[in-house]
Amino acid sequence: MNPPRALLFDVFGTVVDWRGSLVREGRALAARRGLDVDWPAFADAWRAGYRPAMDRVRSGAQPWMTIDQLHRGILEELLARFGIHELSEAERNELNRAWHRLRPWPDAVRGLKRLKTKFIIATLSNGNMSLLTEMAKHAGLPWDCILSAELFRCYKPDPQTYLGACALLGTGPDETLMVAAHEEDLAAARGNGLRTAFVRRPRELGRPSGYNLPRDNAFDVVADDFNHLAEQLGA
């Protein structure tokens, strides 16, 4: 295919290992506070609450909220469900900010640096601006630009997120490649005229599985990781 001008990246699961990072943060907190918690189950439940919380905002049942705010509301429910009552307000806030400290997949930084030599590389995530900025600083992610659904006050897969990102970068949808490990994200991007690259992240849920293996043959590129993507795009 003709090379794109810009690459937009989903972040949670595609660039960073949200589950492994949250489990590490939780276990470190448990060691400090003497807590007995199933942190893999806690991390899974935290992530599982994300889409229903977004859907309440998208439906108008709740006003606009950033992902930090949604994560905090889910966290309060989970602390009660898992019987964690000992944490101060400051500790709860710090645990919520674990989403700002997610670690990249082993190939992510090197692969992004390769892609950056040839293309504009930017986030397109539902994560809010402060979250994505602090994550980039923490993880050494070399973005040219950080774009967030917060800029458009709507979440992916709303069309304005994809088309708005293209408009801000000055690239047409057909000049823009959406990179993600999630088929529904790419299907929505493709539906708005963007090109698509599927990157396999079979361990996103913490174990090798068929999850994140594409069933859709319509992607422009399918890659094993970011270095493989760079090879295919000539970077």
C-alpha cells in the first residue's frame, strides 16, 4: 500500500500492558499495607467496568467525565466488593493513578522510535490528556503528539475521535493508519475512512490465548509487534 503520513495508536493493551502493570501496583500496595487481595481478578474487574462506565456517558445518563474520573468511580465500587476498607483518600488517589504508570510492552519503545523516523506517530486513546502525558513520561514513549478523546469530549468509537484526530494532524483519513490490538477499534476507524494495522497482543489478558488474534481479513497490515509493523512499513 502507499505509505501513510501519520500513525495513530490505541494505547491500553496495544502500547502498554495495563493488566500486568496494575497487578504489580496492587501487589506492592498489599505488601505495604498487609492486604490479602486477588490482584489479577481486581485488575480484570477494573478494566471490565470501563466500557459500561463510558456507555453511561455516551448515552447521556451521566455527564462527560475523563477516564481518570471513570476509573475512580469504578475503583470505589471494587474496593467495597473486594473488602478493602483500610485505604486513605490519598492512597485511593494514588492507586487510581496506577493507570498513569503502565509499563510498555517490550517491543513498544524501540518499535515506536523506528516508526517515528518515517511517520508522525500519535496516540488516539480514550485516556485523558494528563494520563497519557504522564504515562509517556513514565514509560519513555516517544510520541510526536498526544491526542485524546478528551479533546473531542467523546470516546472511541465515536466518529469524531477518528476524524477529529485526522483534522488536528492535517492528514486525510486515507493518509492515516490506525494501529490497535482490538478489532472493534479498527473496524470503527476503517468505517470512517482510516487505514488499519492490527498488532497482536495475545498476552493482554495475562495468558497466551486466542484473544487479540484477528478474525477480520480486511486490515491493511497485521503485525506480531511494533518492530514487525516497522519492517512492513519500511521504517
